[in-house]
Amino acid sequence: MQLNNEQQMILDGSQGEVMAKVMKTLVMYGETFGAERMVQVTSDKGHLVTSFGLSVMKPVYSLMQQLIDAGVMSKQQFSVDPRPLDKNVPANLLQNIVFKVMYSKQKQYEKQLQSMGLMSDDAFTCTCYMDEIGNKPQQGDVLSWAESSAVVYANSVLGARCNRNSGIIEMFGSIAGCVPYFGLLTDDGRKASWVVEIKTTKKPEAQILGSTIGMKVMEEVPFIRGLDQFIGNELNQQVKDYLKDMGAATASNGAVGLYHVDGLTPEAVEQKDALIRDDAKVYVIDDAELERVKSSYPIVWEDPSATPKLCFVGCPHLSLSQLSEWTDRLEKALQAAGRSKVGLPVVFTAAPAVKAKFELTADFQRLKALKIVLSDICPLMYMNNPMCRNMPVITNSNKLRTYTTARYCTDDEIVEAIVKGGLPS
Amino acid sequence: MKTFKGRAVVPGTAKAEALVSHSGFNTLASFQKSLMSGDKEATCSDQNNSEIFGKPMYGKALCLPQTIGSTTGGMVLYCASALGQQPACLLFSGPIDSLAAAGAILSDVWTDVSMPTVDNLGTEFLEYVQTGKTITVEADGTVTVE
């Protein structure tokens, strides 16, 4: 890799041993992928994936302290994934005790994040690109982000440029102010090697469609055709929310960092079929294929017929529109069933700034009346608690299903379960 | 016995028993439980990967096509290394992905652990190698399956 004078001097130790190791890591990372140079990070802010003060992740906090002690700080402010804890989310005494032990490093780690450049005290969300948060990159911006769902959204829906960086690597890019030029940063790396043709009879469930695509194309770039017949050609809020949820599933069930949607996402609109490689493979998704994938999800509850004890909606975090839509939908379904409140504990999760804005609306009062909890935590971090793993938890998130024992249900199934307080039929 | 030649992403030598995943290796899902519980055997907790679910990963020659899933992946591998729960080596049939590369490089630069990492071993490598076989890794990226 050809470094400029400043980068070479840093690598040689001009800014100290720790900073040299940061640069060495980035250089090795880039050379692995054939990067010939570094490019400047041009986004206003970064985004880190590691938000949790998990006691067993000591190596991360030691490394952070090494950086801070050496005066090696981020050149840009950043947001970070959601916090793990909220006393409003239902948990029994034993679970709460374990939470306290598990996340005993939380306060200490948040201090480290503040020292490193955290943009604000409530910048804890996986959906940092939402308008309320203040970390929305522009098309063409070069990012040093991690968090698979945020990276795939920024690349695909916003047209920014970011590799699927790992935790720590993304922070090193923000510290150095540069990232190696390869993969999804390059024009060639953004071309599609799969054409996915949607031939379903109805609008696919976003989370199952994303999972289906992710499992097939893995880390490659898909160009999706046929989705416009169901979601249209306008990138409005509802469509952005659909793509947010679909993208998160492509990234967690596979390793997708960028997808294009014909006639919809920015680069697909601008470049059309020129984005597709000549030797691109074709994958047809119909109703049977979606059903095949859904039925392949293992149910890992100890008792598969157990009554759900908790339901999470909001992984990735819900938008303001989604909060209103879900409130409306559940209210109507409960009214139709002659019920005034949910039949099992339900937690909606959203970014702190989105939550704060929603709490000012009349919809929030309706949500409260239904006895739904609104929180800003990461449901995955809740489920990490060994005392929660054996709980029968349901979710409409394919990401949460992938990483935890939570059981996946479609949106319709979630509504049915919440209304009747039991598993959907 | 068969020998394969790959690219040494992180050069080093190792001799270990193979643990093979033919599907994408979800790093977070695989190490999550062992990191949480302090399980030194690093028992794989990825319920979606029936080939290696429930099997110890510590000290094994992890043979895989690529890693998938959360972008905590590299950090998780780094933590596994720093906590002494790492595989003996990482062996990829295809080109290494960005998360696995990050984990291998972070382990190399920021810990004292040796976790040689070789990619581009070819699809035949994954077709040939079986869990339990003895693997030898040389610093130039040569991998022998006994």
C-alpha cells in the first residue's frame, strides 16, 4: 500500500507507539484486500458498534484505555449502538441481578466513549441515520462505521460508501481520519453480482425477504428487481422503513453490505442495469422460496409450545412512523378482540431521540394505554442474559432470532400473539 | 494426506484438529455464549450452524468458507484471542471477509496470541477436509490435511 508522507510517518511512530499500531492495523487490513492507498473519511460523524459495558469484554476496554492514555482520540464525533439496560423493560429479580453483574462496566465504558468523542449522551442507537439523531451521511460520503444494519442502510438507501468494518476497526478509521480504499468504497466493488427477481404474489415480509437474500448471496451485492410492484418507486418513509428491516436481515442472516433496488435506491436510479456485472447470477424468489426459508428457522425454546412471556418489536430500532403504525395496528386488533391492553408483555424499541419525540405525541398516550413498554435498549443485549435465554420470547426481527433464542414471527403473527397472549396459530 | 496452498493473511505455524463449517461462520453467534460464560473450550453457540453447534472451537483449526453476521465479529475474535479462547488457526476456502480479517489482524497486532490465518485455499479444501482430521499450517500459507 502506498501511504502519503503523514500516514507513513504515523506508521513509523511519529505520533507514538499506540498510534503507530492503529495505523499498522489499518494498513494490514487494507493490504489484505488489495487496497493501494488510504482515502479520507468524509462523513461528518462516525458510528461504533460496541455500546455495552459487558464485564467479559475486558480486552476491548483495556484497548480503549490504552488509546485514551496515549491521547489517541477520534478525529470525528460518533454515535454508538444502543445501551443494554432499561429498568422499564420487564425482568425478574434474578435477571436484574445478572444484568447488574453482566453490564458492570457500562458506566466506565460510557466514560471512555465520551473521552473518545461520543456525539451526545443519548446517541445510543443502531439507527443513527434517522433524521432525529443527527448522524445521516450524504450520498458519496466515505464512512468508517460498523453495525451491520447501519452500514447496509447507509450504503444502499443513502448511497454513502462504507465497508462492513468490524468493531474497533471502525474506531481506528475515525481516529486516523482515513480508511483503506477497497471493496464497497470503490465503484467496481459496488456492482451487483446477483440479480434477485421477486416473483411473489404479495408484498414479501421485509424480514423474511432480507433473510432469504442474505442466506443466498452472503457477502455479495444483489440487484433486486420486482420489488417496486409492492413498495413503489418513491423512497418515502414507509419504504425506507421497509428497506431498513429488509437490509438488517440481509446483513445478519448473510453478510450483505450493499444492495440495490431497481428504480428505488440512489445508485440503481442513476446507473440502472450498468450496476449489474455481466456474469451476475440470478436468484428467483417466489412464495415457496420464502416459505422454505421461514420454515428452516430452528425453534430453540426448551418447550416449543410454551406461552410467550415477552415480545420485542424494534430490532433495528423503530422509526417515528413505525411507532405510530404499530400503535395503530395493535390498538385496532385489540379493540376488534374486545380487549383494552396487550395479552403479553410487549416492548417497542427506538432510538432515544425518536422515543423522546414520540413521547410528545398523542400516539404515545394510546401506546401507554395498551400497556406497551417503549424503550431505547438493544433487545439482543437483553437476551444475552443467561437468565433470559430460557424465556420464551417472540420477535418480528430476523436479526434478533439469529443471535438469540427469540422465536421469529411475522408481523401478522406478532399481532395475533399479542392480542391473544399466546403463540399464533 | 493432501496439501493445499493459500495466502497467509496472518503468517504463522500451527498443528491442530480440524473443525469444519461448510456454511458461513457467524462469529458473534458462535462465540457469544462462551465469551459470556467464560467457557475456555469456546463451545460453539450458533444454533443455525448444525455442523459445529455445541462443539469446542478453542485450539481447533477452524475451516470455513467465510464469516457472516454482526460487525462485532472482528472484535469478538479479538476478545476470544485476548481471553485465550481462540481457534488454533483460521482457514478459509475463499477470500477472507472484512470481519474475519479484522479479527485476525487485531489479534496479531494487539495480543500476544498466534492465530495463523490463511485464505484462498480453494473449494476443494472444504470438500476434502473433515472435522477431526489433523491440520498442519506453515508460515507460507501451505496447509496439509492428514
